[in-house]
Amino acid sequence: MSPEIRRRRRSRGFRRLLRQVRRFRREHPRWTVAIGLGAVLVLLGGWALWVALGASRDLGEVDEQARAMRDALVQGDAAGARSALAAYQEAADSADDTTHGATWSVFGALPLVGDDAKGVATVAEVLADVGRDGLTPVVDAADLVTAESFQPVEHRFPLDRIAALEEPAARSEKAFDTASRRLAAVDPTGFAGPIRTAFDGLRGLVDDARGTLQSTYRASRLIPRMLGEGGDRNYLLVFQNNAESRSSGGLPGSLSLIQARDGKVDIVRQVDMAELGATPGHPVLPLSTEERDLFGEILGTIGVDATLTPDIPRSSDLIRARWQQVEGQRLDGVLYVDPVVVSYLLTAIGEVPVPGYAPITAGNVVRRVENEIYALTPGTQAQSDYQEAVAKAVFDVFSDGYGNSADLIRGLVTGVEEGRVRMHFFADEAQREIAGTRIAGEFVDRTDGPPVVGVYVNDAGPTKMQYYLRQKAELYSRSCSGGRQELGATLTFTNATPGLADQLPDAITGEFFPGNRTDPGQQLLVVYVSAPVGGSVDEVRIDGQSTGDPTVSTYAGRQVATIGVLLDPGQTQTVDVVLHTAKGQPDDARLEMSPGAAPGSSNATAPSACRVR
């Protein structure tokens, strides 16, 4: 068939189609309008989809660049962080523009997707503001960090560089604080599942970042003064031994007096807490009726029992009073660490020589300090000498600037979160800087903030058997009525003592120690479980069996149940506790548990049953 014939046929077919369309329009005018409107809606839908996909792409790019910026900052790559910040800002601004145009306004008015559209628009705006006002100071500070390291050299810290972080940290904290308030004002209950999940995740990240920046701001203000700017400072470093559990983590063993002057720090004296003696019948400080009822006179009469209370400020007062009574030096503060957090630091530092002993590493320091020294060395003085030598060796290499800064900071932050690093200052101005933070370790009667459930483990042996203790706690919100939550806590304790437990040395089992109430290999624990302020401890079950009405005392405005747990070698016991918060405490509940000899922690947040998710 020739091209001319094909052309004529197509022309006749097109004219015939036009005649059919005209006839349809005359006979079905409503259908014609509907089809026309449908075509317009298809075009508008395509445009809307393109806009939505554009916002999605931009927000995805924001997420990717934020992660790249974080990685660069961790690695000390200031140039990479600045490049990622520029890409973040471009994508965030684009998403913000997209979600505040005319098309997005139409989305916001639709009945099914309106809440989602408004939520995404708020998120885009917040991310753009954070990129401009919150992250820029952080990246500016990264230039300073990489220009000159903050690590000490020959025990001297660079105070001027630390202080220089105060201004950018304050600016960034203010921006994240604004972002947190903006997100908190959004009601996400109407969001679709994936959007709700993303929104909740963002809100959590913003709050975490705000908390980190608050800590950075406080640290940049506090550390120069703490390290002797404007006057000498004395601090007591308490090396807690998790092998003999106390509410704050472990028995206070080795004590090291640190002197700081113009950024230079040195250990000038070391003693064992046991050397400071005991004063039977004469507490070193007056005890309250609540303290006597809950912990007994030994809280104030025996130095190694000063950490029976979970309140670090109170333990610090008791330790200072005993130190000044025996040693005489004025103290400006007390710092608490344990062998597990030392292992975190050694991951960054590497092997550390200990004069007169074998080197220690991240993999062996806990075992050697908390177990082997008791198995291999019978004398208490030799045990104390070794622990003091380890504490000084680690302090010296840290103060000489060994180790990767980012890894050291991560180790310390983990230690704070797990309750292994705590601090208290005796000057009110300095203490106000850390009040309310994790590192302060306060057991207070505040009603603001989340409801807190505490689980505090103490050895009643006395032994060094908690090196073999494996402990775990879980907290969950079971129901909500009138803003009052019913909480459930499940505590699991396992005596992981190896076979032939009766052959363990007396220094570990405490077999011949005065007042010991256990057979070799057993563990006898006193566990304190505290309700949130104004709440209650209502029921205790051990291995599914009710213990009757729990033994409950009051301490700092909180009910505290005392629970005894006796574990034979290899035995596991499960303790279930039912608690209630006070009225008007609908926030997610927080669990705090004494840190143990094994790495990790049960500290966690339990989603509130009062919040629809």
C-alpha cells in the first residue's frame, strides 16, 4: 500500500472520530463535562504527586546528609561536615518551600491526608530551621576541634579551647530547644502509621541532640573552673567495685585524691576506703529517720557502705566527711567510676602498663580488678595496692592524652548512661551546672520530669560474689487511668558462679567474714525498688509466688520496697513488681538500675500507656 493511500485512510478515520465525538457531546453533555473534569483532576493529581515525591526526595536527602554530617563530626572531618551541612541545608530549604506552597495547602485541607500534610510541613520547617540555626554552630565548632585537639598533654588540659565551645554550644542548644517545643506542640495522633513513626523518631532525635548540647554547654562552662582555672581544686576519685554491689553500682574501694591547677591534674594520694575506718554507733553525719529505717546505721558508720543510698549527693557528703575527718584535705567534689567504664576507655586507649604488675586491656581489666586479685592474693593490703595501681595507671595514660578522643568520649557517655560515671560538686554554683542530669545521680523528690522507677542492688553477704551476678530488669506500662499509670517491672537475677563454687577463696565468698550470712557460692541480695514520686509499690512476686504485702519505706518522697533475694550457684530468680505512678504522670516511665560487673545496662524508657500510639 502506497504512503498516499495510507495518508488518506488516516485522514478519513480522524474525520470520522471527530464526528463521533461531536455526536457524543450533543447527546451526552454531562458525560462530556465529567470527562473534562476527570482530565483536569488527572493532571492536578499528577502535579500533586510530583510535589509530594519532591518533598519526599528532599526529606530523604536531609536524612542522608544528617547522617553523613554526624559521621564526619565523629571522625573529626570538619571539611566533610561542612560539605554535608551545605547539602542538608539545600535539601531542607527545598522541602520547606515545597510543603508551604499552594498545592500543599490543598493537601492540608483534605479530610484523609490533611493531618499528615500539616505534620510533614511542620517537620520540613523545623528541619530547615535546625539546619540554619542549630547545626551551623556545631560545624563551626568542628573547625576548632580539628584545628587543635582537646586532649591533654602531660596531664594538662587546654582550658581556653574547652571554654571556646561555650558560645557555639549555647547557640545550637537554643535552636534545638525551639525545635523541640515546635515538635512537642504537634498532635501526631491523626498521622498515618509510617508518618507517625518517622515523626516520633525525629522528635526523639531532636530531644537527644538538645540533651547532648546542654551537656556540652554546661561542660564548656564548668570544666575550666573544675580543672583549676582561678584556683586550685581537690577531687576524690572513687573506684567502685561491682563485685560487691551497692545501690550506686559497687563498694567504694580505691580512693585517689586528684589536685587540679590551671588545667594540670595529678593524683597526689591514694588510700583504700577501708583505711578510713568505721565509727560504730557514731555516724559521720547525722542520719535521717528515713535513712536509718531503710539502710541502717551502717550508712553513716561504715565508709564502704556510704553508697548503700542511690543518692550520689548524699553518698558524696558522707564520703567527704569521713575523708576530711581522717585525712584532713578539703574536697571540692567527688567523681565515681567503675572497672567496666575503665574497660570502655581502654577500648580507645589500648593496652596500659601497670608498674609492678601485668598490663591491663579492655578485655581483662574487669576480671583482674574484681575477681582474680582476690583469688590470687589473700591479703587485703595487696588487693588494695593492686587496685590503686590500676586506677593510677589508667588516670596517667588518660591525662597524657593517649587514645582516640571520639572513642574516649563515647566510652564516657556510655558510662554516664549506664550509671557508671557520676559526679558531685560541693560548691553550689558548680553543682547547679549538673543538677538534673544523669551524671549527677540524684535521688530526688521532684514531680517534674518523667516518672522514674529505681532498682538498686546491694550485697548482704558481704562477699565479692557479684562478679558472677547477671542481672536484668524490664519496665512496661500496663494501663492508664486518670493520668496514673500502672507499671510492671520484671527483675531477673542469676548466680552464674562456675562449678565447684565451694572451692572459691574466702576473699570472694566471704565465708569467714564477720556477719556473713551465706554459704560458699551463695549470693544474698537486698534489692530496693522505688516507685515514682507520689506513686506506690503495690505487689511483689518471687518466681510467681506472692510475698504478701511488700515491705515499704519512704525515702525522699518515694515509696521504696525492700526485697531479699537468695541465690544458690547456678540459680535464677525472677522478681515481678507492680507499681503505680502518681496522678498526672502520663509521660513515658524511666527505669534506672544499679550497674553490674557485666557491660551493658537495663536503664531504659517504657512507652506510656497514657499515650495513644
